[in-house]
Amino acid sequence: MFDTHAVARSLTAADFTPAQADALTDALRAAAEQGDHVTADQFKAGQAEVRAEIANLDTRLSTQMSRIESELKSDMKLLKFGYGPVILGLLVKLVFFP
């Protein structure tokens, strides 16, 4: 429960004019009634959800990077050992059979 009278009295005691105190009190009451504020527990729960999602994305990204690395290594072996004999054959042909 938001005690508007107590807030207005506190503001007036802190040298706010009555009009200023009323305006600020009304704004605070409206914000409190909207219900779009977050409690500390709600904030911590939301923070935990975000951290879990980041960890999930990190795991998925690491898995994809490992797969890509494996595919690249496989492709490099193919280039190294697959085309080596072809290049050697071309060199032999050029040197011995011009």
C-alpha cells in the first residue's frame, strides 16, 4: 500500500512546495499502481534465465565450431593426400615426358 499522505508530508518537510509534493506523490502513486516494477526476486529470476540462455547459446556455438573445425581438418587432409599424387604425377610427366 502506498501512503500518499506520508510521502507528501515527507516532501513538504524537505522544503518541497505543497504543489511539488503533490505532483511527485501522484507520479509515484501512478508508477506503483501500474505494477510494472520488478522485485529483487523477480530480477534475480530473470537474470538467471538470461544467464541460462547465454550458457545454452555458448554450448551450441562451441558444438558448431567443433564440427566446423573437424570438417576443415578433413578437407585439408583430402587436399594434402588426395591432390598430392596428382601433382606428383603432373611433375613426373612434365619432367620425363615434355
